[in-house]
Amino acid sequence: MALDPDLNEGLVKNQFLRITQDILLASERWEASVWEFMSSYEVALLRFKATIQSQEELEKKAVDYAFTALALAGGGIMAASVARSIEKYIYDKSLSFVCKNNLETIFNRVYANEKVKSIVGGIVKKGEEALAQKIVGAIKDGVGKYRYSKSPTNNSEMTVLSGMMHYIKYNSSLLSDTLRGATESYLSSIGTNYEKPRLDNYNNTVSEVIGCKYMFPPFTNKTGNKASFSQQMKDRVQEKIELSMYLARLLDCDVLVQRYESSPHAKSTNVRTPIYYSPSQVGYPNTLPDRAQSYNSTGLIEQRIIYSPYGSKVAEQLNKLASKIYNNGTIVEFSNWRGSRPTAESLVKAENLANILGQPYNQHLVESDRPILPRDAKLLGLTERQKKVIKQNSRY
């Protein structure tokens, strides 16, 4: 009994060829977008370095600033997936804030269903350790090259570029191999008792591949060789990346100071601890007033949050970009003679602005609403059965 009389061997081979070609096209457009983003990232990083005037800080916080920029200024699906793969490398709040408050949300949005996530999201489970080490290593090695640099290098190994390209190639191969396996399995089973389950598997795979967000790359020109962005848009992306770095730096300037006293006659001691929460999170510590007796058996008699100096020049550039891009007003108060020291209000403003900056509608270099593969059944020769499966498995 024919399970799908409109789906013949020739049509299956044609579908496989067409979809495989478009997977490659999607990969090329993702690569073009990454190149465009990284070019803007290098320019922004040089501006940031000149403002903070600290190569040591740049090298120490390289991973945090890089992924903050990816998350908040245009990383989209790639940054979300890569960030999930390096979560074990998160040691301080600036990166932790981004991953838990922005990237995690993006990652959970980009797939239509669990089946799609299992295919395109395979990088989270396969080769996770190797990819994470490659990306983190590329960032640290790349930032070191900025020590004497005054202009972008266009070096393919700079910062996270090589890791992102690796991720794109991996997903392209993963999708193609998955489709090839389903196609060959079905073709080899025609006329046997295995036909039905393998036909179902093939139809499900076609549905998942053409509906996954990988097949919705950022908009590029008709040739697909480079991203089509105006100079005005490039300038704005560079400004957003630079702004994201100042926000990450600001969100990392608060420290919890706790004062302990074992007895009324003993000398008290102060303990400084980094704060691994953003201001809006439940775990963010409260200020506790000084008391003569300890709050509990630990001997804690006082705790307060202090803020490290931010620098007038840095605050000025942060406020300038925040006002220019979002008309957001003053984030950090400062004066040329007294310098600047952030407050609790400064961090709340920074967190709110980061959340605005990270919204998909504010990102230019993210996946498009236009699929690489047109959903025209004539072009793909989709049968009524396949269209039904696609409708069930995808929101597109």
C-alpha cells in the first residue's frame, strides 16, 4: 500500500538537493553577518580600550565584555547557543547577568519545538568542552593583540570570530547529515516493512530543518557574499557594542562588605565579597545597619554595599552613548574635579538599559523573519502529507 503516492524517489532526491543547497546558503549568510559584527566589535573594543586606558583590565575581562557585546548588541541565535556551551566558564556577575537574564531567554525562544532544538541545538551536548575552550582561548589570545593596536586588525583569529565560524560550520554539517541520513534511510526501505516509520522520520526531518531558525539568517544582499548594512547602521552597531561594554563594567563595580565581631570586646573584621547578582534579582544583598549585637551566630554585625570609582571619562562616554542611542539620560553622575562613584540607582539604570539593548527588536545583526527556503510547495514539491507535518511541527 502506497503511504504517500505523491512522494516518489525522484522527488525525495530533488528535495534533498534543494534543502542541502539552502543549508549552505544559510551558512554563508550567517558567516557574512558574523564578519560584519566582529568588524564592528573590533572598532568598539578599541574605543573602549582608549577610554578606560587599561590594557590589564581589558585582558582580565575579555570574555565578559565579548559575550556581553554578543548578547546585547546583535548576537542572536549563535551567541545564545555558544553562551550556553560556556556557562561553566562564568565566574563574575557581568557575564552571568547576560547569560541568565538575556541569552537564556533568547535561547529558549529561537526553536519552534523540542524536536527542532534536538537537531539545531545539538552543539550544546556534542563537543561542548572543546568548543568552549576554543572560544574562550580565542577571546583571550585575541584581546592580547590589542596591546599596541590603534586600528582594527581584520585578523580571522581575533576574539570570538573563529569560535563563531566553527559553530556555523558545525550546525551546517549537522543539519545536512541529519537530512542525508533520513533520506538514505527512507530510500533504502521503499518496498519493505520499514517504509512507514522511515517515511515518518524523513517527513519529520524535512519539517524540522526547513522550519528551524538556522534557516532564517540575517538579511544580506542578493549575492549572499556580505551583509547588506548601511554605514549608518554599522556606526550604530559599533556604538551599541561599546555601550554594552560600559554597562558590563558598571554592573561589576559593586562589592558586599560585611563586618564581623566575635564579642563586644574583640576587634571587628571586614570581609569583601563580589556580588554575583544583578540589582533586580532576589539574591541581591541588602544593606544591614550597624548593631551592637551580632545578627546571628556568625558574628555579623553590619553589611553594606560599596561601589568602586568608575572614572569621569568613562562615565562621560557611557552617558553620552546612552543618551544618543536611547535618550536615556544620566546613568552615572560625575564631576571633573571629584570623579565619579556609582550608586545603587546607577546599577538599576544600567540593568534596565541592558535589558532594552538586548531586546531582539533593538538588534540589527540577528536572524531575519524571511526564510532561506520559500514555503512554496511547488518549489520543494511538498506533498499534502509533508505540508501537514510541517504545519504540526513548525510555527512558520
